[in-house]
Amino acid sequence: DFVITSGGLGPTPDDRTYEAIALAFDVPLAEHPSLIEIVQRRFSDQERPWAERMARPPLGAQVVEGGKYGWPLIRFRNLFVLPGIPSLLEDKFPLMEELLSAEPYHCGYLLVRARESAIAGAMSELIQSHPEVRIGSYPILGPDPHLRLAVRSKDRLAALDVLRRLSELFEDGTMIEVQLPDST
């Protein structure tokens, strides 16, 4: 559940990523001390008025130092704001990887011969009784209706329970395939 942007962070008027994020989240732009220091160090007095735009991310942005190039990774909530220059962009991937490390999800699925409307009620009950499990229904078009029912949760036992309950709906032989939850 992250968004990764690339580019639009430079000093020219067409660099509007910070403004777009601030508008989307209804927050002001604010000078960040670390970014001001970088701008003052890297840009001449003549360039600085425009370059200072680069030092005003949305209020609350996190500046993640690191990498071999001088510009940091900017994170705002669930957004990673990366430079657009390919070498600078690639330089930030290892920093993002550290920040994205999290507890894995356990995912499984059923492939069945059914229509979504036939299982909507039972699916609704399972969603209400297991809020920690995400359940998705994905139709597969063709002459014989098929449906892929996917479950996903950080709680493996809950995912297994929901998958078991879903499979009970198809004990009449309409189940085609089962994939038990595994870490992803």
C-alpha cells in the first residue's frame, strides 16, 4: 500500500510533484532544514532562489539520507518521492527496501466453477466475521464461468480458516483448484 513517484523535484516551474502531493493531502509545503542545507551547499547564489523549491516538500515529509548521490529519499506518509534522473532514482531503491520491510502476508486462493452472485452473501459474512482477512473475487470470463477467490492476511491461521470456509461452499465438486496460504 505504497505509492512511488519519480521526477518532478527539480528547480524548474514544471517540477510540481511536491505541490501535487501537498494538494492531494491538503497540507502546506514547508522548508526542510536538511534539504535547505543541501541546496545552500550545492547551488550558487544565482541558482538558489529556484533551487530552494527543491527544499520545500509537503509538511511532515521524512528525509532519508543515504546513497552515493547527495539528494536524499523523500517519504511522505505512504509515498516515496524519488528523483527522476535514472542514476539518482536507482540509488534510492536500497533505502526504500529497508523502509518497506514488513511482516509478510499469507495468500491463498480457490479456483471454482461459479458466478460471483452465487457466493456474494457467504463472502459478505466472511468479510464481516474476519476483518483481518482480505477476500477478493475475480471472475474469469469464458463459456464456463470460473471464479478465483483470493484470501490475504498477516495472520496465517485466519487466512487458512477463511479459505477452509470458502472451500466448504464448493464441496459439490465445483472446486477446481486450491492454493493454501503461503508467505508473500
